[in-house]
Amino acid sequence: MKQLWTRLSGPVKIGLVLGVVGALLTVIGLFTGDFAPLTVRTTLLGILLGGGSWGVVSWAIAAAASDAVESTPEEGELEAGAPKDP
């Protein structure tokens, strides 16, 4: 299992961790609140929707940030045709 975790990229790790956090918060909210009756169906839907949405959104943000950082030219590098600063 540790070998699988080390092979995952940073955005995937962030998505998985925050997905678990979202699922836990949803289950805690179901136990403590009067929003919905506590059944197996509502618990599974809460885990799927809460954890899934947190996981997918956080993965998308982390992946976009990672791509933006990788595509930014470092200091001293200029792309072809880019004007030089005076």
C-alpha cells in the first residue's frame, strides 16, 4: 500500500486526503444534525457526494496549480519571440 501511495502524484494525494475529510465531515453532520434520517442509504449517499465532490474539486484545483507552476518559465528563460525586459 505504501508503494502505491508513493507512485501517486501530488494532486491525486491531495484529492484523496480531502475526499476522506469531506466524507468524514458529512458523516459527522449526519450523526449530529436533523437534516436527514440516519439510514444506510443516506450515509452512503453522504459519503459518496460529500467525499466525492471534495475530492474531485480539490484534485482539479491542485492539478491546475501544478500545471501552471510547471509551465511557468523560470527566471532567465525566455520563450521564442517574447520581448526582453529593458
